[in-house]
Amino acid sequence: MFWTILVFVVSIAIISIFTEIQKKEETLSAQTLQDRFSVMIDMLNSFAFDGKATIGTISEHSFNLYRPDEHQVINFSYHKGTLTITWRYPYHEKEIIHSLNLPKARYISFFQQEKLVDRFIDEMIGIVQDYKYKILNNFNH
């Protein structure tokens, strides 16, 4: 009797876990990544590419935001609920790379997307300015 109840409880737990995973996958699959994270894409496109970027799909879970006439690329990659945004910006024979990892990205609201991208852009501006300052100081010494 004890074993029957234990097997029943464990079976119910396993079924509920798989059902929850399936619901989460269906939620994301109902929207493309571009639709789900449109606020982030629009803001980065406006800032980095003057609103003229193209989306290049790599897979169902990854795409690049870029302009064909520029060398910088912003990659969006979604895996197991985590969104990773990687910004590659070439400057003076070096590629500056800055990434943002967002666990539980499926729950990020449009307002949160806006705040996160504002911070991400500010961080990238600081990184590029620091690098430019180092380059200029090396030329002057």
C-alpha cells in the first residue's frame, strides 16, 4: 500500500513538472524571439544602427541585429529560459564585446526590457569611451 501511494505521488509530481515545461515552451513558441523582445530590439536598433538594422535569423533561438554596411553586430540568443545579448563593436583593430545575460527572460515585461537595455547601452558607451581613452593616451605617450 505504501509503495503504491509513493509511486502515485511521484508520478503526479513528474507529470506536473513536464506539463509546466511544456506550457513554458508553448508560451515562447507562440511568439517569435523578435516579437517577444521587440522593445529591446527596437531600442538597440535605434541607438546602434539609427533604426536601419536588419535581422538575420541564425536559428529558431538566435538571430543577429546588424547593418550590412557596418561591422558591429548585436546577437540575441535564447536558451533554456535565458536570453543572452552580445554586442560586438569593432574599434581600432580590436573588437569590443559586451554581453548581457537575462535568466528567466520569458517573464521580462516590456517596461523591464526598456530599463535593461538603457543600462546595457550605458555600459557599452562607458566601455567604448574607456577603450578610446586608452588608445588616445597610448598615442600621446
